[in-house]
Amino acid sequence: INIFVLSTLPEIVYTQEIYDIIYYVGTAIYVLFVAFTNYASLKYYKKERFNWLNIIITVLLLLILLGGK
């Protein structure tokens, strides 16, 4: 087995579209994480009202996600 076969494989070229996809997926995962932790903390502390700061942060993250770069 030639150990240099792997080095001759075509390398992955990271274009701008791939970076955009990675950015959108990462931002979506982060927004879901913030929303889930906010919901879990509300259920844990038995609060009836939402933490407005977390809501504002989540809305801003959604605007950044939908707005692009």
C-alpha cells in the first residue's frame, strides 16, 4: 500500500458558499441552544414571566441569522 495515495486525493476547496453554510448552521445551532437553555432555566426556577434580556438576545441572533453576514 502506497502511503502517499492519500496525499494525491483532491483537496476540499472551501468556497464562500461553504463558509456561508457553516455560518448559518452554526448560528442556528447557537440560537436553538440559547432558546433551550432559556426555557430550561424558566422551567427550573418556575418563573411565569420571560427574561426580556434573553428574548432580546434571541431576536437579535435571529435577525443576524436571517440578515446574512
